Amino acid sequence: MASTSVSKVASLDEAVALVQPGNTLATSGFVGIGTPDGLLDALARAYAKHGRPGGLSLVFAAGQGDGKTRGLNRLALPGLLKRAVGGHWGLIPKIGAMALAGEIEAYNLPQGSISHLYRDIAAGKPGTLSRVGLGTFVDPRNGGGKVNARSTEDLVELVQIHGKEWLLYRAFPIDVVFLRGTTADPHGNITMEREALTLDNLAMAMAAKNSGGVVIVQVERLAQAGSLPARSVKIPGALVDCVAVAEAEYHAQTYSTPYSPAFSGELRLPLERVPPPAMDVRKVVGRRAAYELVPGSLINLGIGMPESVAGVAAEEGLLPVLTLTAEPGIIGGLPASGLDFGAAVNTEALVDQSQQFDFYDGGGLDQAYLGMAQVDALGNVNVSRFGSTFAGCGGFINISQNARKVVFVGTFTCGGLRLAIGDGCLRILEEGRTRKFVKAVEQITFSGKQARESGHETMVVTERAVFRLTDTGLRLEEIAPGVDLERDVLGQMDFRPEIKEPLRLMDARIFHAAPMGLRASLDERPIASRLEFDTQQEVLFINFAGLTLRNEDDLKRIGEAVAQVCEPLGRRVRAVVDYDGFSVPAHLADAYAMLVGELTERYYERVTRYTSSAFLRLKLGSSLQAHHVAPELFDTQRHALESLKRRRESRQTPTGSE
């Protein structure tokens, strides 16, 4: 594709003059990262002055705003927008209010699905085919993502392929895109060296170009023609119609930080100098959630309360053994919070947003930590629309539906909640006015039924109680020391959950100001504490997640721990073993496999095991088979348990292990 000698550089006002009445306009950005505020402001000024271009259809994937006046909030002018199709709405309350009032057509679709739509529109496909959204409010049987009665067109279609249900997010032409980069040359080649994210810029440019539309890019500086390194160009000039330079006030790296070389990858920060989180309710929730971290895991952290998990992981020295990610494309490092959210320091890699959602949607995440506004007895979770709040789903559906384990985090109640934290316990000084555990959520953003069918583990962690989703619904498993079960927990719920016996107390270290020593606890957790016999399910759960066998003494301790649990039962038991992050050195592999065989013959009726690592399943399976032990390895706990159940029902008892 040949470049042109004609300069594509224009003023912001000249650039937005290319937008025509009735156009479909797609805008890039994540909070304030990559959000083209100069172009958005110029478009709003043009409409306010001339009354055109009006009747636009706005499309956006991630939230683009500060919750006040910046970003897409600039476009909340009567008549400027006819329709808005977006992922996260919580940061654009002005447009959200128009949607709730029925002043515009409005649709809320998963962020990742919109991100993928850009790519599929560019490729000329009929839409994006995905299972993301099934069972939620995006499912056409539950509203199809329509926000109000004015929104009548069906943008999501339910289809059947090979006997399975899928959702088709329908493609549509894109007339104009507003993008943002760092440097442009006169031919329109764009680099992004000072940007914290690359987002969907390339896919959006291709989508507009192949729709016969216009590509407009905001930058902060210009370079001489031919001076930009080809491998640094993120958007080729052949795809760009117009480039406009914005003033610094419209081109901050994030809405909180004008520019940080750490966010752009220019330098790495010494994380030991990052201050620890303040000792408050966020830290308490983050600490309990951090107990679920498994070394070697690949994790997503959502915005808001889940950000506390990153701070706790950093304080406890866990970052070197984890890979934290954020949906706009961050892999590794320490994710930022607040209006810096989406950026990160000391990242290992940065990919485009659509690529990140490819990985998420395909089940690549070991764990996800996400917020929650409402939870019901069936395990449904609502974060998108409740009361007068319209936050939108963002990437929540993509992430929660496909991560192997999801931990929802938040306070037990909200609105005036006051707590006393210290001395190893928690006291409720003033209860929140709004309950989060309700009979039925107002909108299903996460389907408990879908989670059970997919075999994914689901937990809810609050400052005073911990729940797990089971086949029958939500089960209470832990409460904080210092709280009263009936008054402070069950009395603040609109339903009565199943209660696990014995009900455990949360670790008192969570409620002390000093660091918990969590890294050492995970590394040195006694083997005996990793075994638990569930009397309700009559299953022995063996948690070897994150365990590294070091010597023959570890093997001896495993044998002793199994005997201690099983001998008093006086019968062989069914068992399921969690091998996520498990490691056995080569010189112990044969001895471990022999131990497994011995324990199987003596104590187990049947055993299944699971790990998300395909490599470990292959390696462990080969070792066990070599010692005449059937491996029975699965990718999730749910599938391992289902196998146990099927075998029992059919009265088959082939050789198991552990």
C-alpha cells in the first residue's frame, strides 16, 4: 500500500468536520488511557455551535471517562447522539442518564465482544460468534443488552451450532473512528511510544477503512516523513485519513497522571518502594481474597475493590510468583488503580485489547478477582444495573464466565458501613443501609447456573463472610472473628444460605496491621492442613495447589496426613486432588508415583485430580501410568467431581490414586 505525499495533518476542528450527520462513530480509550479528548471536545463544540453533525450512533468498548465531564461525557448534548452501544457505562454518567431516561437508544454489550466486533467488521464477517453472555442480560431471552424501551433493534442473536447455543453479535458498518497515538508523520503513520495501552486502534482503523469510513487520529506531536521506525508504527498511514495534534490538557497519559515513564515501559520501578495499602476495609477484603492466590497462576483483577488484591500481593511479596493481567492488554507487573486503572508498571508484555479477550474468552485465566453489587442464593451476581445505578458490564462477563476460578469481592453491605478493624478481629460499628445479598439480583451479569454447568469454581469474599457456590447454591464457609453469625451475617441477608459445618473463622492475621507473611504461608503450608474430608459430599479434598515437593520427608508427610484422615473412617473413600501449581522434581517423581499407588490401594475407592496446566496433566499422567495408576486428570474441580459422581452411580471402581 503506497503512501501519499499529501499531508494528512489538520486542526482538531478540521478533523471533526469530516463527521457527517447520522454517522456511526467508534471511539477508542480505556478510562483516560488512549481517550481522544481533543477530538471529542472539538466534536462537542462543533455541534454546540452549528447544530451538526447530529443523530450519531456512538460505539465504544471500554469505559472512556472520569465519571464527571471528560471523555465521552463531552458528547452528552441533546440531539448529538441518537444511539450508544457500549461496554462500560459507569464512567460516563451523563450519557448513562440519557440512556436511562430514554432520550437515546442504548445497548450494553460485553467489552470483549465489542472489541472482537471491530476485528470481525474489518474482516467482513457477519458478526462475532461467542458463548460470552449466555444466561446473562445480554442473552436475547433476557433482553439482548437493550437498556430501554426505545432500543428495539436486535443486536444480539441466539444461534445453534452443533447442538450448542451461541450468541451472534451482529456486525454493522463503522463510518468514523476517533483514535489516539503519540507521534504521527505527514503520511499518517502513527506510533504509540508514550501511550500506556495500544487497545483496539489497529482493528478499529481497519474496520472503518473497510466500511468505507474515515479514520481520524489524535496525537501529541509530529515527526518528519520517513523518520518513524517501521516496527514502531502501530497504525499504518495507509489506513489513516486525518491526523490532529491536541494540546497537553487533552492528551494526558491517564486522567490521573500526565505522563509516567513506568506506564509506557520506558523504565521499571523498584516495587519494594511502593507504599503498602492503608489498613481499611478494602485491605481486609483484599487480604482474605489473596489467600486464594496460587503461585504460578495467571490472574485478572477488575476495577474497584479487586484492585486491593494487587496491593496486598505486592506487600506480601507474591508478585514474583504470579502473573497479573488487566483486560485492555496488560500482562505481568503491578496494575495501577483509580483513574490510572488499565495501566501497569513493570509489565512483561502488552498486547492489543482484542488479543487479551481472545485469551480470556478461550479460558486462559486461572483466576479472576471481580467486584459485586448484588448476589443471590443461586449464585447470580449483578454489577451492571441496580437501583438508579447504571454501570454497565464492561469486560466483567467475558472474564467471569471464562476464568477457571472467580472470586467476587466487596463489602457485605454498603452505604454508611463503619467498621473497627484490629486486634485480630472485626466489629460492626454501623451497618450499611443497602444489602448486597438479595433474594434475586435485578440484572444477571454473572449466571450461577452457567458457572455450575461450565465447572468453574466460584467464591464470594467480604470483610466478614466467605461463600462458595455449590450445586445447590451459595454456601457460607467462613466468618470473621468478632462478628455475630445471626446478627451480622445471616441477619443482613435476604435469604438463608447453606452453612458449612464446621463453620471456620477467617485468619486473625487479616485483621492486624502488620504484614501477614502470606508468601511464607503459601510456600510452607503444612501438608496436613491441605487435606479436608467433606462429610456432606463424602469426598476427601486434597489441596496440592502451589505445593513443591522438596525431599523424601515431604512424601512421608503426605502418607501420614492421608492416614490420619482416612484411618478413623474405617473405609476407603473417594478423593479429588487440586494440582494447580504443583511441582515434583525429577528425582522424586518415581517415588511420588509409587506413594500414590500405595495410598490408592489402601485408602481410596476412587480418586480424580485436576489442574489447569495441560503440561502438568501430560507430565503427571505419564508418570502415574508408568506405575500402573490410572491418572484421571481433568482441567477443573467441577469436572473431577462429576467424574467421581458418575463412577459411583454406575458402581464402577477402577484404580485411582493419591
